[in-house]
Amino acid sequence: MHELFQLNIAGDRNTALIALKNDLTSDIEVKLEDLKQFLLERKIVFGIKEHVLRAIVENPEHMNYPLTIAKAQLPQHGTDGYLVTKLIEEEIEDQTNKNKTLNMRDVIKIKSVKKGQLIADIIKPTNGIDGKDIYGNPIKAKDGKPLAIRAGKNVLFHMDKVYATIDGQISISLNAINVLPVFEVQGDIDLKTGNIDFIGNVVIHGNVPTGYSIKAGGDIKVFGLVEGADLTAGGSILISGGIAGASKGNVEAGVNLHANYLNQAKCKVGGDVLIESSILHSEVISGAHVICKKGHIIGGKIY
């Protein structure tokens, strides 16, 4: 066999190739046992392709050399741990329904969770499976790495599951999971932010123009002016700059409303309405008291 064939080792001892040294004549006989002994002399004992050996024995002179005669079993590296979120995305609006209209201000989809809700599953890493080279030596596999993430604010890890401990906004970063009780906008509400619907508290560090809506399961705080917008809060509403509604929009609070002034506003409040200056030509429904600290009530309706 040494006079007829030569072996070349490639791929970091992962592949053995058999090639011809010289052209074969038709009277040359190649035996299977001789080929196997030829490989054994080179200490190749694993991954031998039996079907290739038999093909060479049956028709040695018409094979397309070089041929892969042995192939290593490569290691299967383990998979790293990862996170599978359990948040249910909002269903896509049925565009075929003629009765539904598209609101261009519905931009932000806040990923909100409730207390005790399952946020995600932590999938454990898997162990690697060692391979073997053509000489029978093991090729070490790498085990997967555990997920490098920690429980942040208002989050509980239990039995490889992630739970929220409060109602709020889910925030998943590279190394931590948090549930934030407050959703903040650093500036005015505009087409970039769009309408807001959040399970917790909402803080706006700017103005809320006409035509936008804010819904909060908790409190709403606006450090600016509210125009003809719709504000609905399960808790209280605080508006530093007052409401200039122009008889548009509605403000509804489950508890109290505290504003600098009301001008052509529509308000429905479960508790007290506390106004720093005046109420002008507004419609106010209060479950408790309506108080103007420094101004007057002029026009409108007060219930």
C-alpha cells in the first residue's frame, strides 16, 4: 500500500485524505484488509469511512483522488444560558375592520407587568459533548456559560423563573431585570412619544398638547401645561401649569386633582379638586370638595 497510496492529514488532525502516488494499472489488486492495515500503521483508528474503503477496493483506478478516508467527530459545544420572556405582545389591530380607526398618536407600547406576574424563564446552560480525532484522542468540548443577569429592583428570581413584585414597567438590560413603578417622559408629549397607557405612575416633565391621551393605573404628574388632552388616572393627578382645555379633552382622577388653574376644562374627580388660583368656565365633578385657594370660580358648572 505504501507504494500505491499516501495519506495526508489536514484540519488539525481532524481529516485524513488518501491520494495516489502513481497511476494504477488494471491488474493491481487492492484488498480491504491491506487498506485498514495501512491506516492502522499511521495510527488512524477513528472515523474511518468504510464505504470509501470498499469503493477503492472495487474500482481503485477510477476513483477521484484525493478522497477523505477518515473524519474526526467534532465536539458539540454547550449552549449558553438565555432568557425567554413571557410578556404577551398586544394583538395586531385587524385592518379589515372598517369600524376601527388608526390613531397616529399611538406610538409607545409600554411593556407593563402586574405584581406576581411571571416575567421570564431563565434557561440553564448545557454541557458540551466531547469529540474525537482520527487518532482516537478526545477533543474537549466547551460547556455553556450561565446567564449573567441579576434580579434588579422589584424583581424576584425563584426556581429559574423571574417574577414582578410590583405593578410597573419591565426593563431588561444586559445584566439586570427591573420593574419600574414610574414611566417618565423627559419633555413634552409629541408624536415621538405618542399616547401613553401605563399600569403604574406617569410623570411628564413638560406639556401635554391637545389631542393626546395619558392613562395611568396610579398617579399622573405633569410639570407643565395640559391643553385639550385626555388624562385618566386611577390615583391622583397633579398639574403644575394648569389646564387650558378650550372645552376639549377630559381629566378624570380616581382620588384627587391638584392644578394651578382650570380654564375651559372638563374634570371628574373621585376626591378633592384643589386649585391654586381660579376655575374659569369649566365643568367640574368632585366626589368631595372643590377648593380655589387664591382665585375665583367664574362661569361653568361645579358639581
